[in-house]
Amino acid sequence: MKKNITLIGVNYYPEDSAIGLYSTQKAEYLASKGYNVSVVTGFPYYPQWEIRSDYEKKQNWIKETINEVKVYRYKQYVPKYPTFLKRIRHLLSFTLGSIINLFKISKPDYVICIVPFTSSILLGWFLKIRYRSKLWVHIQDFEFDAAIDSGLLSNKKSSVIKLLIYIEKTLFNKADIISTISNGMLSKLNNKVKNKQLYYLTNWLDTDAFNINSYSNHKYLISNKFKILYSGNIGAKQDWTFFFKFLEALKSLDNIEVVVVGEGAEGANVKKVLDEYSFVSYYNLVEFKELPNLLNSADLHILFQKKEVIDTVMPSKILGMMGSGKPSLITGNEMSEVKKIIDISKGGFYFGNDKIKDIIDVISNLKNNPDYAKEVGANAKTYIVQNYSKTIVLDKFIDKINCI
């Protein structure tokens, strides 16, 4: 008899980046293995922070069937400029509005709640109590910690923060099993919960999609210059101040092109500065089906993280960067798990945010030594295929589900 699984999370297809991508691939992979899968989710809005135009005029509650997955949606409040308080309203809107959808799904054997939002655990807990389902909480991001680390909340001692952390711990302890995407995050989780079964469920890469034997460069990256690419969310977790310093330093090199492909809460502000540099181009995010070609067309990938952000998140974009077979250059906290991956794989370079000269030297070396750049990129791809391929990660995940 097929088992029923309900996944609860605000991000889902047609969102095809970040959490929405992973939730979709997870649900569809479960369906392909014979499970009856339903999803309780919101209307697509990320990373533009506005409801997609093709959903804008739909009713507040809708049901869809997408690739054998039943999808129940609620049209949540989405702020155009997401301050902390507006994010809280966004969170509550989805949580309260989705309660009705809980009564539409078949009795679940397992409920998987995706964090963020932490409040989605309330919905999963309701199903656990009503149906005696097993409750799995999967943490993609410690949203309250990330808000503090990235500066959205400046007063770490405020009573509001203490209340949020208390709520978080209480909800985490309702789960039968909790997973998260990095070893550093697992360590952090150990300080938040007691006597809970924990599981390392990393993000993954559809490595088959990146095995492009013959391709033409993506239309955004067709020049003969050394092409440096940033592709992803343009938000508060990235260090844009450092990025602009980096652009100033790049003026010392010739035959260089920087391409930024992204959208997000900081997009308008970042684009204003990028427009001042003649060697920088800016584009909106591409559809997921274009991503392998885009990433494979770069000569170097970059990701500049704030040094305060350490292991509250594990940037999933590094999997695509490395899986493309091209070198990556990343900055951030020296204690980050990302640095460990870069060091072990020998597939890129990791620096603190004060090493601008060293970074420019690395770029110059890669630019002038294409064989060396090819070797570093090959190291990166091999590491991702062996450790983060989609089938390896999700088959282990299914084995774990059957054991709880």
C-alpha cells in the first residue's frame, strides 16, 4: 500500500531557485518512488518578492496537480520591501491561511515541514496530533539567527528576539526527527533541542543536467573576455559592500567581464552601483533549465558572504557553481563549512573579506593559466558528483523515512 506524505513549505514550483527548487525536487522524487505526495504551500513569489503575474488573479485557495504531486496553495501576503516586521506578517499570513488546506489532504503517514517558515511546524504538528503522523522538520535556514547575523535585527538582547528563540525551540521539540543541510547547522541544532533524532540532509545537485558535452556559451556570457559570474539571490546575506570594493580593484586587470544574474530584496540598490562600471552586466535570473548552460559558460564563479554569517545557512548555489566544472572564489567567515568543502575538494579559493589583493592575484593567475583553471574546475565537479548528486542524497533520505 502506498504511503501518504505531506510536505509543508511556503516555497514551491514554479519557483525554481533556492528552497522552492529543493522542495519541488524532493516532492517529485518521492512521487516517482511510489509515494502519494501532497504539498501545502503558498503562491510563487521568490526571489522577486511579488506574486507571479500568472497567479496574481487566481482565487486565494487553489489546488493543482503538478508531476503527480497534489499542490494546495494559499495566496499569502508578500511585502515588496521585506523588513523584519513585514516578514513576520508574511510568515503569519501563510501559516494562518494554510490551515484550511490541512483539511483537504488525505491522512498523511509522514509530514515534512520546511523551515523557513518555523511557523509551518505548527501546521505539521496539527496533522501529527490529528492523524498520529510522523513529523519531520527540515531546516534550510535558521531564519531568526540569519536575521540577527545579517543585521535585520540589530538588538540581540531584545525581548522580541528572546520570544522568537523560545518559540523556535518549542516548535522544534514537537518533531520526531529534525534534519538540516550542513554539519555546522547540526551543531547549532544540538544547542536548540534535546534528545531529538537528528539527520544530515544536505542539498543536492542534479549532476546529470550539468553533463553537457557540447554547448554554446549562454547569451549572457558570449564575450572572449575572462568571464566572472555571480548568479543567485541579491539579498542581505551577501556582502555587497565588499563586492563593490572588489569591482574597484578589478580595474587593475584588463580583458575582464563581470556578469551578475540575480534578483532579490537588494536588487534595485545593487543595480544602481553596478551601472557605474562599464565592465559589469546585470540580468534577471534565468529559468532553471537554463542554469547549467549559464554556469558552464563562466570562467570563474564568485560568492561574497558577510563574515558574520557562519553556518546559519549553507549556500546551495555553491553546488551548481562547483558542479559546472569551473573554479569558484568565495569569501566569508574562516570557520564556515563552505571553506572546508573548498579546501577538501581543491575546487576553488576561499578568503576572508579583507584579502582583496590576494583575490585579485588569484584571478590574474587563473586568467593567465587556463590549464590550471581547468584543473581546479575539474576537482570541483568530481567532488560534487561523488558527494552531492541528487540520486545519492535523496535515496538515502527515502531510506531514512522508512526507518522512523
